[in-house]
Amino acid sequence: MRTRANTGDVLAFWQPRSTRRLRDCEARQITSNMDGFIHVLLDWEKKERSGITPDKIVDSDANDKEE
């Protein structure tokens, strides 16, 4: 089960790194973006472990276009 970060915690982490004041809606957007980024990394790792590499994906796409 995944839990969402509290916006206060997100702001506490990111506010010192920003040159302007961040709002709650931006903290939610940061959380969503980081969640998406982590999922992309996990997907890449899963594909890499199963032997699917980016070059094979590109080759596969090229083969599909030739047919």
C-alpha cells in the first residue's frame, strides 16, 4: 500500500530549494511528478531485468514500421 506525502512535509523539503514561496497545490504537483518519475524508473528496471533494453524497443518499433 502506497501512502501520499503530506503537503507540509513536501513543502518542508522543497521550499528551501526554491527561490519563491511554494503553495499547497504546487506541493501536490511535485508529489505527483515525483511519483510518476519513480514509476518510470521502476518500469525501466523491470524491463531491463526481463531483457528488454531500449535498443531492442527501437529495433522492434522499426520492424513494425517495415511491415
